[in-house]
Amino acid sequence: MEGPPRTSPRLTREAWEDAALEAIAEGGLTALSIEPLARRLGVTKGSFYWHFESREALLEATLHRWEQRSTDELIDRVRGLSPHEAFAVLARAAIDEPLLGRLELVLGAAGDHAVVGPVVRRVMKRRLELLTQIFRGLGCSPAAARRRALLAYAAYTGLYHVLRADPTQRSETGDALASEWVEVLASGVQED
């Protein structure tokens, strides 16, 4: 007697995107290859083609997912907080999410890529706008807020370079570094 047909859970599009994010973080854009991703996920290439037409379609979807996780969700997380609280949340998130940090380095370095570049520039623009709003909320003039936003963003990306070169520095980060970052950049606001 035969039992009911065996069914396996269908791999989701999001699972492919998450695997692609991890592959890019580990090996750069060249690591975005269908066969190795399928092996990593324990499926055949046919699963890939169920969700995506091409490698480029996966790249575009993966970049959208990166923007969602690294920008949209953070913007939502700080909505309604005071400027000081919002900056503290952003600083802490920058420290606590190593996958997103590795992606920052890889994707930032690929800024001249036809598909990656426009997304990276849009993400950077949105983040700088958010930081500028935060610094305006702290009392900075428009010009000072833009400068501090750029400094905060440079510190954010620079932190990932430090952590990549010496991952043991992560143990030195955490609450203390986030607090110091907020104190340095969010205090002593002076008008132009």
C-alpha cells in the first residue's frame, strides 16, 4: 500500500535572496553563482529557475532585499524616536550586524557595477538624508547637519573596514562604542 505522495517544502524566493546575500558578503559579486548557491541550499538549479529568470534577476532581487534589510527596516525602527535615541539605535545596529557590514564593503566597492552602483547610491542618499534629519532634530543648521551626517556615515563604513581587518575588535565594540559614537557626533551642536 502506498502512502500519500511525499512533498518537500518549496524553497522560497527569499531563501535564495538570503543565500545570495551571504555568498556576496563572503566572496563578492563573483560568488553569486547559481550552482554553488543551489548546493548551499541543498536544491537543484531548477529551484532557482522557478523563482528567477537569470543571475541578473537574482542580483536585482538580492540588492532590493539588502536595501530593505539595511535601510528600510532601520528607518522604520527609528521612526517616532527622539533624534538622540534614533542615532543611538542606528549606531548600535551598525555594530551588531556583521553580515550587513560585510555587504557594505563588497557592495560599496562595486559602485561602478551597472546594477549595483545605482542601488548603492540610492541607499547612501537615503541614509544620509535620515542622518541629516536626525542632526537637524538635534539642533544643527542644515549645513552642519549634512556635514555631521557625512561624518557619521564615514564612521559607519570605516568601522566595517576595521572589523574586517581585525574581527577581534568586535569584542571592543557594543554599547560602549555606540554610546561614544553618539556622544561625539550628537553633542556640542553649534549653528554655522
